[in-house]
Amino acid sequence: MGSFSSSEAVSTGYVPGDGGVASSSDQQLIESVAQGDELAFVELYSRYKVSLYNYLLRLLNDRSSAEDILQEVFVAIWKGAGRFRSQSSVKTWLFRIAHNQAMSWHRKQKPVIEHKEEIIQVGQGADPEKDFLKSWKTDQLQEALSKLSPNHRAVVELSFVHDLTYNEIAQIMDCPVGTIKSRMSYALKHLDGVLKRRGISQ
């Protein structure tokens, strides 16, 4: 397949969301993509291009690189759809590809120093933390998140923005659930510290 830009939809006569494959589940779409179905691929692209792009942009803090890597992610999805296994959701699988591409990009940049994490158990239903983060102004949150390492930034983004569970995030980042909880605990402490230094209380 040569391209999957918006012109792809025009050239095929297919409008994302307009009946046909638009009513298919993600699982059905990825199975069709594995068989070389371009219309299914365009629909999958339409469903996830924005969320994957936003995830990459927050991890990379570079619009041009995020756009380039998004293209690489969908090339990998097109070529690798046949390797998808239903032990995880399609969404989790797509974000894992995007995460791996983003981490590969970071490794090619300056070395990333990971912070030492204190293992603290954080409940799966962490509604107080979600309410806490939602109370921030967007610019304050983004500035604070930018100070975190890519892996710490990723757990916050995947949990609070993309509404994924710790188990799903662990699959995406290929590490134990305990590590995800530890990174979340560290990230929330960091964000809390930023607020306090600015004189903003919960």
C-alpha cells in the first residue's frame, strides 16, 4: 500500500464513518487489514490517527517528529496486522506500536535519565487522582508533564487521557503492573510538587 493520507479515502471513494466498514469492530477491521483490505485500513486510521498523534506529540514534544512517527506507526500496522493476537485489545496493540516507536526515537536523541521509583501501591480506580489532574489548567499540566521522563509521561497520558487500565498500560509498555503503579505514583508526586511550588493547592 503506497499511502494512507486523506487522499486515500478520496481515491477509493470511501468516506470514513459512512456505513460499510464503519460499523465494524476494531477486531473485525484488523482482521480485514491482515487480509489486505485497504478500506478497513482507512477506517482504522480514521479512528485512531488523532489519539495516536496526540500521544506521540506529548511523548516527543516535537510536532514534526510526531507526524513522521505516526506515519511509521501506520506502516507498521499495515504490515504487521497479521501478527495481531486477540489476547489484548486492538487499541492496546496500536498504542504499543506507537509507544515502541516513540521510545526508539528517544533512544536516538540524548540519553534519558529515569528517576528512581518508590514502589507504592496505587488503587486501580484512582478517581481522586483523575479529579486532581482535571482541575489543572492545560498549560500548567503540559509544562509539568514535560519535566517527566518519557516513560513517566506515558503512564499519565495513557491512564488519564486515553482511559487505559494499568493492565493495558503494562501490555503497551511491556513491563509489570507494579512498575506502572510505581511510575504513576512518582509522576503524581512530581505534578503535586509543581503545584505546591506555584502556591496552588488541591
